[in-house]
Amino acid sequence: MIFGAENFDAHEQVVFFHDQDSGLKAIVAVHSTALGPAAGGCRMWPYATEAQALTDVLRLSRGMSFKNAMAGLSFGGGKSVIIGDARREKSEGLLRAFGRAVGSLNGRYITAEDVGITEADVGILAQETQYVSGRKQVGAAAGGNPAPKTAFGVFQGMRAAIELKLQRKDFAGLTVAVQGIGQVGYHLCRLLHKEGVSLVVADVNTDSVARAAAEFGARVVTPEEVLFVKADIVAPCALGAILTPDSVARLQTSIIAGAANNQLATDAVGETLKNHGILYAPDYVINSGGIINVSLEYAGGHDEKEAWTKVARIYETTHMVLERAMNEQRAPNAVADEMAKNLIAAARSAGRGGKAAA
């Protein structure tokens, strides 16, 4: 049942795709096209059940609507998931089948990289559909792997958070615990290391944490420990729903600011964090660097310098959200949600939105 699903939030379209030859099982969720075609990456993950995959795609697509609105982009929110282990089950045939599935939506949804999908995979998708972004960068044009810009945006969000919560302008001497040292987590660690941060890291991939330890002098802990170490900032950069009332009670930090989507298990956890004196930088506000880069690539006519400049403005947006939340004594996620919903509602009233240009 879709309409009665817990995370169904007036989604415009939810489509299930299956290709028998390649084994593709995918779900595309279009949350809103009020601001423009729904844009959001594709995640390939070995979900234990189809219900878990549906929950993830519904939550992620809603988050993309809010993310794109707060980033000032002419895109609505959408997301897709492929059920399967990317390390064992991903194939060219499966990717091509997914590309055809995206193409069948005629531009209502634009896909890109996410967990389990690489820049090379996007190149295969692009052989089957024009409604894809995040392809290999060409010259000085905006585009390519969005991970470095996602990390840079999170870094800018952290800057705003430490200024407001810790009354600091720099990171030197701070401790940051990073959960997940994938592409985004690695680039975030590199930025923080350059600023004199002491890093604590964890990842299920032992090679990733070994690399962080060797390059950045990071202290390695287990994935189960990393959220609860004593740190100035905890940065969730893996999967979502890791902040629950029980986990919040165990936190030893002043700030939560990371790249993972949907870090709060429920919206109410934002209030729980506030009551514990922890400042939460809403994930979709600070992790929008990647989609900003993707949007400029898709639109064409933009260069790398412009992309980095636009991503840097995440500092200003985050500062505005957090300052308002502190002044109004509200949870930052509630403030950001309200702002995003108002932007989407205004666009809907004005009759914006629609299909991507061919």
C-alpha cells in the first residue's frame, strides 16, 4: 500500500520497474515537480525487504524536494533506489535497463550518482537516457563526480555551526568524528585535516579507514562507537536514520553536521537534539553541494568556478537557518522544513515546474 505508507507525503508519482533479463528491481519516487523536474540520485543497496526500499525512496525524495528548494534550484525532488548489492549484482545490462526506465518518465525525473552508483555507471545510464547528470567532467565545465562539492558544502555548514554554537571562526584544535569514509566522507576529512582538526573515523570498509589513518592521522574506532565519542562535531556521512531518542541520549557532542541524508529517524528527534543542547545542521541544507553541481552541469553553460562559488553559499544558508532556530528556540530541522515548504508552495501557486528540456 502506497497512499497509506508512513513516509508517503503527497508524492506525485511512485513507479516500480522490473527487468527480467538483467534482474533490475527499482523504484523511482517523484515527490514534487513544483519547482521543476524532480532531480535526485540513484542509490543501489541490498535492502532486506521491498518495504525498506520503499521507505528509503519515499524519505529520500521528500528530502530532495526540500534540498533543491533551499539551494535555490529550479528542480523538484525525486530519488530512485535499485534493490541489490552493487559489489556483486551490478552489471551493464542492469544499468542500461535502469537508464531506459528513467527515460520512460520523459523528463519528470533526472537521476545521478548516489550510494552504490559511480561516475562510470552514470556514463552507462547516459547511453540509454538524456535525463541524467553527474557525468565525467569535460574541460572547465561544471560537472563530474559531485562528491568533492558535497563535502565542501558540509564543511561550509560546519563553519556556520561552530560560529553560532562555539563562537569560533576556525576549526584548529577541534575534534570531529566522521561516520562513513566513502567518497564524501574522505573529501570532508581532507578539508578538516587541512584546518587542523583531530579526526576520529569509522567505516565498515577497512581500506577506507586505513587510508584516513595514514593520510590524516585519524583515530579509528568501530562504526558502533563513532557517534558516541567525545567530539566537538559528529558528522554522519553514511546511511540515514541513525539519530533516535536512544542514540541522542548517548551523544557527547555540541554539533551534528554531516553528509548523510535523513539522519533523523523521525522529525521529532530534531526537538530531542535541541533539548539536549546539541545544534543540528539540517542534512539537506548542508549536503546540497552535489546537487548544485549536478544542476549546473545539466543546465549547461556553467563552469567549475561558478559551481564552487554557489556551493560556498551553503555557509550563508546554514547560518540563516541556525540563527533563526536559535532565536526562535525551535529545532533547526523544523525551521528548514517550514522554509522549504513555503518555497515549494509559492512555486506551485505560481504554476512553475514541469518536464526537463529535451
